[in-house]
Amino acid sequence: MNKDCICADGFFGDFGGQYVPEQVIPILNELAETYEKYRNDPEFIKDFDYYLSRYSGRQTPLYLCANLTEKLGGAKIYLKREDLNHLGAHKVNNTIGQILLAKRMGKKKIIAETGAGQHGVATAATAALMGMECTIYMGAVDVERQKLNVFRMQMMGAKVVSAQSGQRTLKEAVDEALAAWIEDAENTFYLLGSAVGPHPYPTMVRDFQSVIGREARQQCLETEGRLPDYCIACVGGGSNAIGMFSDFVKDESVKLVGVEPSGRGLEPGEHAATLCLGEPGIMHGFNSYMLKDEDGEPAPVYSISAGLDYPSVGPEHSYLKDLGRAEYVHASDKEAVDAFFTLSQMEGIIPALESSHALAHAMKIAPELSKDSIIVVNLSGRGDKDVAQIEQMVANGDFELPRINC
């Protein structure tokens, strides 16, 4: 975990905070005090490291995409293989950390939200591991397009609640999970899946995911003898990206790039490119960049990827954007699907649609860079969960199944 940097007052510059009903503040402050108590506790760290290595299977490798690199003819493209974690994504890094806190707080029930289902699966698994009751809230649209992950959660004993309000995606899942948590906060721990929400969640999630950046840094130094030129990660709420970026923020030579979904286009309601096109605003208890409608409320958003269609973003990303330390760009549905098929056919690795957005940007810039340049892409999850969705879209004629010359 990141032992040096904690956002003590709940803010990253102007972003973050606790914009919540008065009765929620003591609950959040208890969690913040508990985290502060245990974050540097040797026994807590020992437990956390044990489950990361023995349960999840860390560390994950740094893999050189030799075929893809040769095809593009420019920078070396490495993947940080978070898809090889137990359950197939980076999410388990965070659920292990938070559930260990929940146990120390004496909580009996776990509530969580999920978009693509990867956080829900990781929460269900770690709740089963620790013998805790688990309820997962998921937007009805996402329940339909991520049926495999819904059944995986149910197999591990979790109850999946379909959120039917609004757009019926991730925002609504968060809305309903927060409401259920507030009703029974004494017995329930809200295991938030991304680096969003009121303090202390953005800091906690960043710290639990910082293992990604620490490993990537060490592995790149061992493999190449130097740090990468670029670290690239997809951004929805932003947990995999902030985990990757965290160990490189002080290294000005390393360009940090977050890739948001531009979906079907940059018209309102057709994308979820929050940092690229949004403005500061308060949602779900924190201040950050967000996409707003004409009334200043959270705008409708869209992405082919269920894990990226969120109208706000983690406050630390907003801070890094305003500092100019990180750059935020966007990739379309088509670019993401092209990257999805390219990696599958050239490297035999099926990436999650979320991660495919980051890969798409790496593929775009690699040919413009020298062959000595190094790009590290955080492959935040595997694409098994997306295969049925892509298969249906190919069958409908939305995309063609390419035959890439390997």
C-alpha cells in the first residue's frame, strides 16, 4: 500500500471531500479512522499481502507484446497483466483490502455496486472467503449484457439486485447501493469498487490498487533497466488507472495517460468522456469532474463497456488533470473493438472492453514513437465477460470479425 501519501482532509486540491447527509459523516469518519489505524499496521499488511499472493496469485507479469510491437513498428508495448489475477481483473486487489477492514470493524454484511460485474465478482468471492453476507447492486442494462458475471456472483452466494431507475447502469447501481447502506450502516460495510465516492474511499482504493504501479515499476526496471516513457490505463471511475499511476506520479519523465470512452461520438449521451468534456461538480458525495445535463444534473452517458459508463471520475484524476501531470484522452467503441480483436489475434490474449480502450490509444501512438520507447498498458481485466456481447454485435452486423494478418 501507499504508506507515504494519504489525503488527510479528504481533498486532492479542490476535488474530493464528503458532500453527504449529516448522518453519514460519522460513518465515513469511523471508516477513515479505522483505515488510518490499520494502513501501516504490520499484521494488517501481512494479511493483505498474504491474500494478494496466495489467493489472487500476485505478482502479475509485465508482458512484452512482441508481435504487436513488430506489426506497429514503433515503441515497445508492454502489458501489466492484471487480467491474470484470480477472477480476471484488478478489482480483487481492492476487495481484499476493504474486506479485511470490514472484518476488523466487526461488520457482518457487505454491500457493493458493480458495472461490468468484475467488482461484483471480486466482492462476492472475498465475501465468501471471509464468511460474510453479500448484496451486489447492478444496473438492469448491465445485468443483461453481463449475464455471465451475474451468475458468477450468484454461484458464490451473493444476492444481485437489479437497479431499475434512470439509465439502469452504473450510476443507478451506486445510488441504490448507497441508499441500502445508509439504512443499515451499523452492521453493513459498503465496499466501493472504484476510486470515487466521499472520503476516505478515493484514498483507500488508490492505496489498495497501488500494488499495480509498484510492481510495474520494479518489473520495468528489471526488464529494460529504466522506467517506461508512457503508462496508459482506461478510466471510468479510475481505480485501475490511479493504481498504475500512483508509483510514477513523481517521475516527470513518465507520461501518464488515462483513456476515457468516446462511445458512439462526442454528442451528449453518446459517450462517457468525463475528464475530456466535463466540468467540476458534486455527485455521489464528492467533488470532481462530471458530465452534466442542461440542469446541472448528471448527464446520460454511454459506452460499449459496462465498466466505463459513469458520469463522474475519481477526484485524484481531476487533480492530476488540473495539475497537468496526467493527460486524458478518449477512444471510441470502434477503436476499442478493433484493439480487442487485434490483441486477441496477434497475442492470443482477449482483453476486457474496458482495457481495450487503453490498448487502442497505445496502438495509435506507438508507430509515432521510436523503437527505443516503452509503453506500459494496464490490462485491467480479461475479456471473457465481453465475448457474448461482442458475438451478438458481430451477428447483428454492428462490427465485423476481422482476420488480422499476424
